[in-house]
Amino acid sequence: MTVQKKLDNILDRYSIINKKLSEESPKNSEELINLNKEFAKLQPLVAMINEQKKLNKE
């Protein structure tokens, strides 16, 4: 798997979690906690990926 594909997978997962947190009501508190933890873990990575994409466009 290429680096770009891995970065795209991170962005996809972040988007899926964001959608789940905003649209669905998790079935239990453990699921909500796990989604929030993963979301928080991905946030700095997504920020760096987006910054890199922005710099590549310039």
C-alpha cells in the first residue's frame, strides 16, 4: 500500500467516525467512548495531512 493510500484511509476513517458521531446515536456508552477516543487520536493526523495537501497545491 502506498503512503498516499494510507493517508487517504486515515481521512476516510476520520470522516466515517465524524459522521457516526454527528448523525447516529451510539448504541451504548462504550461505543461512544471508543469513537471519541479514535476521533481524538486521528485529529492531529488529519490536520497534518490537510496541511500537507494544501502545501502541495501551492
